[in-house]
Amino acid sequence: MLAVKISPKYQVVIPKELREQLKLKPGQKLFVYVREGSLRLEPPRPISELFGIAPGIDWKESDRDHDDRF
């Protein structure tokens, strides 16, 4: 397990080993959130990866909010 230190500006450096393993690039955006009391960093996933994540859901026309248009 690797450890990082929080700087006085509340910044952390992702260790090189992990940057290479995850193929992170300078300027790349990461989503930051808390899950079960832990800080999580994840790269955004392409929309194509979301295909099929909810198999078996039967949508009805009444499920759609027709007032969500601008």
C-alpha cells in the first residue's frame, strides 16, 4: 500500500507507480467523491461503457419527465 501526504494547500501527489498503472496523464480530469467514508478518485468513463448496465429494466412512457426540456 502506498501513502501520500496532504500539503498545506490540501494537495496530494499521486505516486508515479499508480499514475503509470492507471495511465493517468497531466491535465486529465478525475471525479472525486466519498464512498463509505473513503475518498475516491476515478477517471470519467466513456458513455459506451454504460451500455447494458441496467438489463431487465422495463421503462414505461410514464417514467419519463416531459417537463425537463428547456
